[in-house]
Amino acid sequence: MKALNQRKLDLDRKFKGVLETPAGFDLFIAIHDFIEHIEHDAVLSKGISNRSRVNQELDIITKYGYLRKIYQGLEDINIKSNTDLGHERYMTIRELTKIQKKDVSDSNSFWKKREVSRRLTGIVYERLSAYLSEPVNPVRSSRGAFNPAFTRNKPHSSTRQAAGRSASNGVKTKNK
């Protein structure tokens, strides 16, 4: 497992690449590399999770999803396949291919939002940097299956079953 400092340095390097890349197809490649770095690192991927209240408040999943479309589009450009990718992915491929061929206009949604994409990358980067800086809660990490002394003993039947109802369909059963 990577050390926390090395993980942070790698993330910083990828983000710096996005910031320093001029607007053009290379910007989308830099975003692709940034997202690829997150996708291949389990700890960073966990930092994007929708389970976090902070991520929900910042709507990180939606922002990351937009950047993920760029990542997937560049992956799809390089792969020739006969499978149906769906309309949205074909449109992404088409627009990114136009940018690659330097056929840019404001009718191309990715080109039009190129600086928005850079800004969204910054928001995701800031959230992941904060996530990597968060201290680990020792009480939370020591609970559960790893330390049975902290687990609760739950009864085997639910309250619905105790009330004489089947847990699966709510139909009342006879107690004998």
C-alpha cells in the first residue's frame, strides 16, 4: 500500500498537469490521466464515495461523473468495438475526436466547457486532498468484525417477525 505522503504527491503531480496544460486536446488527456490515477487507487476512489456527507453536500459524485465521461470517452476513442456503447458515449467520442482533430467550435459541449472541466478537476482535487488529510478515527476503525468486543448482539428475528408477521411480505401468520 502506498504511503499517504506518496499518494498525495502523485495526486498533486496529476493535478498540476491539468492546471498547466493549455486549452486543447492535451487538456482532456491531462484530465483523463487525473481520473485514471483516481480510478486505479482504491484509497482515492473511496474518497469520492457518495457515503460521505461532505461529498453529498459538494455534489462530488456529479462533478466526478462529468470528468469520468471525458476519461471514458478517451478510452473509447482508442478502442474499436462492435458493441453498442449507447448514444451518450458515441456523442462523447464524436466531440472528443473533433477536438483531437482541432475542429473546435462552441457547438462542441466539451470544448465549450473546457474551463469548467478544469475547475471541476480542481474541486475533486481539493476534496481528495482534504480526504487524505483527515485523521483516522481509531474508535471507528477498531469496531466491527475486527474487534468482536465492540459488536452488538442482535436478536435473530426482526420486530415484524416478533409481531407475528412474515418479514418478506408483511402477511400475518398464526403463532402456535
